[in-house]
Amino acid sequence: MRSTVAALLSKELTLEWRTRESVPAMVLFSIATYVVFHFGLDRDRVTGDLASGVLWVTLLFAAILGVNRLFVAEYEQGGFDGFLLAPVDRTALLVAKALTLFLFLCIVEVVAVPAFALLLLGPPLTQALPELVLVLLLANAGIAVLGTLVAGLAIQTRARDLIVPLIALPLLVPVLLAAARCATPLLQDGGAGALPADWLAILAIYDLLFALIAYAVFDFLLED
Amino acid sequence: MLTIAFALVFFYAPNDADQGFIFKIFYVHVPMAIVALFGFVAGAVFAALHLRSQDSKWDMRSYVTIHISVILAVGVLVTGSIWARASWGHWWIWDEPMLVSFLIVFLLYATYWPLRFSIEDKEKQSRYASVFAIVAGAFVPLNFAAVRMAESFTHPQTATTTTSAPPSVTLTFLVALAGMTLLFITLCKYEMASKHATFRLRALRRRLAGDEDELALNGRSAAPQL
Amino acid sequence: MRGSSVFAVPDPVPALALRGAGRRYGERAALRDLTLELEAGRTLVVFGPNGAGKTTLLRMLATLLRPHAGEVSVLGHQLPDEGYAVRGRVGFLGHEALLYRELSGRENLRFHARLHRVGVQRVDEVLDAVGMTARCGDPVAELSRGMVQRLAIARAVLHEPDLLLLDEPLANLDPAAAAQVAPLIGAGSGRTRVVTSHDPAGGLRGADLALGLKGGRVALLAPAAEVDPGQIAELYR
Ligand SMILES: Nc1ncnc2c1ncn2[C@@H]1O[C@H](COP(=O)(O)OP(=O)(O)OP(=O)(O)O)[C@@H](O)[C@H]1O
Ligand SMILES: [Mg+2]
């Protein structure tokens, strides 16, 4: 299982490195969205809950772009068949794809969050950086698991690009809610507040539950 | 079955006539919400049985329960919005976790039909729909919990204040709940029977056309087939 | 075991055993009531006009499609329940190469080698055998159809499968390439083979059993030696 995941993951990263299909688009989209928010809100700097909301809504929509492309190469170039012909555990594909999406999101945030701090954020990002990284990682995990599941669900449909956001956005509302609540005190003016532990716990529990659900149902998306 | 259900549904209406006019909608709104919630969860259970047994009978049940539950969810949104208008003066309020959750759940389940419709292969369609139903069914209570928590944090006083209700209210409510449950079951049964009939009719029509080989003449549909 | 040869003790279990096998797509039957047995090491050639169900049969044997009717046993394992035991022991060459277009031939084969837990040196071996060593660093998207087919053949035999499922394996190959891949996928490969073909004479050569499909039904099933190319041509009429 571990070697299969490693093989799939390295293939995934090589493909992304070659085609540069997902990550650059996600980064550009995030930055463009901050610019749009600047004009839409008519503000030079945002703080607290507004900052948290702008950050998460942007990252969420950027994630949808990555989710849309997640299984396209498998579907169009026979990757599913090639994988299904190998004597390997099918869960490996779920794990590898979720890890891929997780890594993509982390890479995007390495650029997009500093860009957010530069363009819009009022207080300095450094006032609660470790806490913010923790929230980002937990939210990324949730988005990765649910995104992989939704991408798998939508890949056989004709209107894939429409179905993905329609399913993913409601499913991700609790992630958005918890992540935004967690980040609000971290981004407020005049020193960071404490990280709300209960929302962090909710985020973690939500991640875990959907990881279990995804594990239980993913095989059925691969059957003929 | 149908007569009992309708008898009960009509039976509860005069019962709450003596309550305040606005409060009356409570007997429709809350039971409807509870039944719709259980309907979504039941849809997920049927979907799981479908995946396990590969029997399209369960897919049909899952489809029908979700279908009726979504209709009830629309009812919940409408009645909730009227209730909100009457008691707070706004058509929509974000403080009411039930209403907000139902909006999110409704938005999610509204994709059930597009998803089914845009998968051409029948077996894939039912399998993917079942996976969706399971994921969404698990999402419903989780989403509820998350939204409820969000609201109770901002407005601690709106947390479940179960003030002891007078027995007449409890009784009417329970009767209303039973009536709504029966109505739900009846609607499901009715819908199932109508789907069966449509399917049988189509099969007969095909046989009349005398074409056994080209069975795929009928147009694409989002409904499962038996 | 991998790469078991015909010269070993004869396997009492037939490599393929189908009884009343059928498969639908939606409501259209693509394959129905197919009954046949194939001994290990033998070759079955499948003929039939476009849409006859050849690809459907091969994908079913490869565990990519589940049978809807009848019993299908491959290498002694009942499908679909024991599919996991069959996977990795069949080499499938379909209409599509199953290669990522942006990866090079070697990267693709290495990926499949890791999935099948085969050593890296085997990749160079098969690349050499299909004559693609020189161009194996180019992205698949930049190769010609015949070159892609060669890589697909290399992919199909990479893990030394016991059973080869070949869907028009020589499509797009020049005569020299066809001769070059013969030791890998030809009658001399010593493997059990199921081959589809539209060429009556060429298909019958090196085959032990011939199957003719038409509209998903069996139109002909006989030892290849007793079949006349004219009978095959009749199928296409
Ligand atoms: N994915 C699919 N969905 C629906 N119908 C399909 C699908 N694949 C094949 N069919 C149908 O199944 C029947 C058999 O198709 P199949 O691909 O097995 O034919 P074939 O013998 O391989 O033809 P060819 O010589 O063109 O490759 C055809 O009627 C085809 O339309
Ligand atoms: Mg074919």
C-alpha cells in the first residue's frame, strides 16, 4: 500500500511539474481574487472576521479549481484502467489523490497567504503564524479529503466543471465555518487572540469523519 | 395507509386552531424538518444497502426517499421563512440554525438530479448516486451540529431552550409528527408505485414495438430503473 | 507463478472457462450466452464486425468490466469476486495505450513497474524488446501512433503475465515492428492468449481456437485448424 501510494504520488507530482496545470492556476486565481475583493469591498486593509472570511473564501474557490482537474488525466488517458489492472489496494488511489491535493493546497498557500498579507491584511501575519499554519493544515486536510471524494463522484459526468462546485461548496461549508472562526482571532488588530479550541476540534473531527466515509465508499467509484 | 395518513393530517389542523395563528405553522414546520432529516438519513441507509447488495430496488428506495425529502425541505424553508417573517419581521434570518442548515442541505441535494442525469451508464449512475446519498446523508447531521454551534456561540440564548410545554402542545406536536411521518411514507409509496407503473408501461411498449434487441430506445432519464 | 511456461506440468484448470457469460451496457446487450474453455498456453482468436463485442469480452476477462450473467473464470478464479487474484496476472492491450501523454515512455513504464512491483531493469528490457530504447525519453504525446502501440505492448508484458488479452495488437505497427514484437505477444511467447483480429488468415495463423461474434452472439466457435478464412469473411457480411 505504501509503495503504491508513493508510486502514484510521484507520478502525480511529475505530471504537475510537466504540465503545470493546477498549482499556477490556483495561485493566480487567489491573487486575482484578492484584487477583486479590494475593489469589491473598497478597502485597503481588512482585519478580524472580514480578513478571515476573505482569506478562506478565496482559498476555497482556488481549491475547487484543483478539484476539477484532479482525475482528468486518469479519465482521459486511461489512468483508471492502468491502475485497476494492477494488483494493488484501490484505497491507495484515494490516499494518493488526497495527498496530492493536500500538497497542492499547501504550495498554493505558501504563495497566496503572504500575498494576502501584503495586499489586504491589516495586522502583521507574523503575530500568530504557527497557529495560522495549524488551521491551514487542518482545513487543507478536510478540503483534500472531500475534494477527492467529490472529484471522484463527478468525473464520470458530462458537466463535470459544474457538478464539482455544486457538490463541493455545501459539503465544505462546515470546514469554511470552522476555519474562518479559528482564523478570526489570529487576524485581528492589536495582537492575536487565542485560538478557539472547540472550533479547531470540530475541524479535526470533521476531517476524520469524512476521511472514514471516503475510505468506505471510494472503491465503489472505481468499479466498472 | 393513505386514509389513515390523511385522516391524521386533517385531524391535527383543528387541534391547533386555538393556538395563536402564527404559532400554528410550528406544527407544520418542525415535524416537516424532522421527517425530512430522517428521510435524508434513510436515503443514505438505502444507498448503502444498494451498494452492498447491488440490487436496484434499494437504489429506487433511496431515490424516492431523497426525492420526497427534498420536497419537504423546500416546505421547511418556505414555512420557516413565513414563521420568521411573522415573529421577527424578516423573511430570512441567519440566527435560526434549522433554517440555515436546511438551506445548505437543500443546496447540496439539489445536485442529486444533475449528477444522476449526466452519467449515461445506468449502473454507474445508480452507484454514483448511492455514493452521493451516503456522503450527503452523513453530512446532514454533521452540518446541523456545526451550524447550530456557530449560532449558539454568537447568541448563547438561542441554544435549545426546552421550556416545559403545556401537554396540549406536546400532544398536538406528537400527532403532527406522526401525521407528517405517515404522509411521508405514503408519498414515498405512491411515488414508488408510479415509478413502477411508468417502468412497466415502457417495458410493455417496447415489447409491442417487437424490438427485443434495441432496448435502449427510450430517452435518458435520471430515475433509476428496476 | 509469473511467466509459467507451457512446458511445465500441464495445468488441470483451464486458463479460461466461460459458461453462459453475458454483459450489458445499460439495456443493450453487448455480449450474451458465451460458453467456451481455453487450456493454458493456447491461443483464442476472436473475430467479428465492429460492435460485435470483442472489446467487451476482453475487458471482462481483464476484470475491468464485471460480467452480468453466467460464470466467468480466469486462471482458475471466479470473476468478479476473485478479481484481485487475477489482476496482475493478465496483460491487457486495449484500444487505448493506458499511458500518460505528458510523461515519457520510460516514466510511464517505470510507474507501471512500481504498481506491479517489477524491477526497474525489466523496463529497459521490454523497451529494448519493442525497439523503443532510442525514443523512450520523449513524452508519449510526441510519438507516432505506431510508437505508442509499441510502448503499450511493452506495458502489457512488463510484469510477465500468464494471460495476454490483446485487442488488435498489430494495429498501426509496420511489418518489421510486428515481427519484432512477436516473441513478446506472438504465438511463440508461450503464454495463454486471447487475440482479436479483423484479418482472417493472419488471425487464424498461430491460433488454437477461433471465436466469431456477431451482435454479441456466438456465430462460430471451432478449433482454428478446422476453420476456413472464407467462414470468417462470412461474419462480416
Ligand atoms: N462504454 C460503452 N457504453 C455503452 N455501450 C457500449 C460501450 N462500449 C461498447 N458499447 C456497445 O457494446 C457493443 C460492443 O462493443 P465492443 O466495443 O465490444 O465492440 P468491438 O467488437 O470491440 O468493436 P470494434 O471492432 O469496433 O472494436 C457495441 O454495440 C457498442 O455500442
Ligand atoms: Mg473493439
